[in-house]
Amino acid sequence: MRRDELTANLAAVRTRIERACDAAGRDPAEVTLIVVTKYFPVSDVLLLHDLGVRDFGENRDQEAGPKFGEARSELRRRGGDDLTLHFIGQLQSNKAGHVAAYADVVQSVDRSKLVGALSRGADHAGRPLAVLLQVSLDGDTARGGVLPEHALELADEVVAHDALTLKGVMAVAPLGAAPDESFRRLRDVADGIRSQHVDADWISAGMSGDLEAAVLNGATHLRVGTAILGSRPSLL
Ligand SMILES: *Cc1c(COP(=O)(O)O)cnc(C)c1O
């Protein structure tokens, strides 16, 4: 049964997080597990919610909007929508207004144009929006992310918008690089931003394959898909 599978996978991931925290001398309560449900149906979102998950990640507007619209209305029917939706994918500015209407956090902010568009969208929707700066750790900005040397400038732009709250930074470890070294660099960028914006203390790093390295390097948020939901279908 799907519920048993998700229960077992979730427990295994939580154990990995606890062990990594032990090794790093950190309290597991400092680390938020975001379950990435992209490509998986709303029934999985509801099962995971039932199993105690409250933070979810999605990376495509056309999938996330309808799926979480449905999840939230079902949860309201059951007594309360208490989930936090993190948008973690590359985002075109013409879609930003739409995403600002249903996401709670946008983790993939990497350019000025997007900051302005999200701010207008959040204003229009009349709901606050939390923002993380996605940092490019290999200089290949085609895959998304602001260069480390431009991150502080972008952080200053975000805080100039009342509708947005700067929460910190996010990164994906570059393919082929040692995750430990990548996440150490992300922590340096995070420290630089936090020295100017003290409340921006989130570090979103680490996925199914490298969450231990992320925890060791100060991650406060992990984005885990495959290890909990299984392999994603390759179509879509
Ligand atoms: C899909 C995705 C994840 C989850 O990756 P897994 O390897 O399945 O755990 C994390 N972060 C981002 C940005 C993603 O797009």
C-alpha cells in the first residue's frame, strides 16, 4: 500500500537526518524537511500530510497550482489548511504573479526582474511571500541562481519590497562537484547575507543524495523527493 511505503520511506529519511545532526552536533529540530512532490499526485500530498508532513516543494507552476489548490481545499474540508508550499523551480517573471498567489515561499529568486514581479503578485494577492535567493555554486547561471558575488545586492533589493520577506538562500549542489565543498560555499554566502540581514537565516540545501553533507554545513531546510516518493516518471 502506498501509505505503508511512504511511512517507511519517511521514517528512513528522518533517521538519516537525525544521524547527520548527531554527527554535526546539531539539534534535528533546527532542520525542516520539505517533501518534494513534483510529478506525484495530490493523493500522495494528502497521505504525507496525514503522516505529519507540513512542508512541501514543487518546481512547475502548471503542476503546482492545480495540485495544491486541490490539496488545500481538501485540507480545509478536513478542518484546516496548515501546509507550507515552497516553490523551488526556475521561474519566468510572467508566471511569478500566479505563483505568488498560492506559494508561501519562493526559493528560486535569482534576478531583479523576478523580485519586482513577485512583489507585485504578492501585493495583488494580498498575502505575504517569503523569499530565498537561489545561489549558483558553479557559475553556470543557465541552470538558475545568482552568482555569489551578486547575492548581497539582490538581497538588498528583496528587502526593499514590503510584500516580500527575505528568509535566506537556496542552492542545488552542482553535478559532479563534491557536495560538501559546494554546501560550504553556500554557507559562506549565507553568512555574508546574514551579516546585513540578520533574520535571513535559512539555508535550503540537500536533496535525497546529499542531505548529510548539507546538514553538516548548516542547512536548515532539506528538499527531499525521490528518497520518500520513489523515482519520478521520466515523461511529463
Ligand atoms: C526535484 C528537486 C529536489 C528533490 O530532489 P530528489 O533528488 O528527488 O530528492 C530538490 N530540489 C530541487 C530544486 C528540485 O527540483
